[in-house]
Amino acid sequence: MTHILPGSTADQDPVGGLIATATSVADLFEMLLEDGKFPGKGRSDDDKQSVAQWWEDRYEAIKALRRKIVDVIEERGGVGA
């Protein structure tokens, strides 16, 4: 089992990585709640690409969080699954 050690980085410690990734996802969600709306698509190709990238970034953040959760579960020997 991995323990959080002073000076360890999120990349070296599965729990630290989970905390860092969860914090990032929470920040993204908090910004969405503060804005109170999703971005508009706009009419230009640049606007459409910008919105598509916005969605992709959030989706990738969620997938990264799920991967970190799996890492921690595996590190704990399947406990928490």
C-alpha cells in the first residue's frame, strides 16, 4: 500500500494524483456553476471549434479522474471497488 510521504509528487503517489485530479475537476465544475451556463456555439468556425474544445477538455478531465480512481483502487489491492 502506498502512503503519502512528505515531498512526494502526485505522479509518484496514486492518492496524491487522485487528489490533484479531483481538485482540478471540482474547479472546472465550480467555474461552470459560477458562470451559470454552458458556452454558446457561436456562428463562426472558430467559435464552434472553441466550444468543441471546451467540451473535450471537460470530458478528458473526467476520464483522467476515473483513471486516477482506478489507480488508487489497484494500489489498495482492489479495496474500494
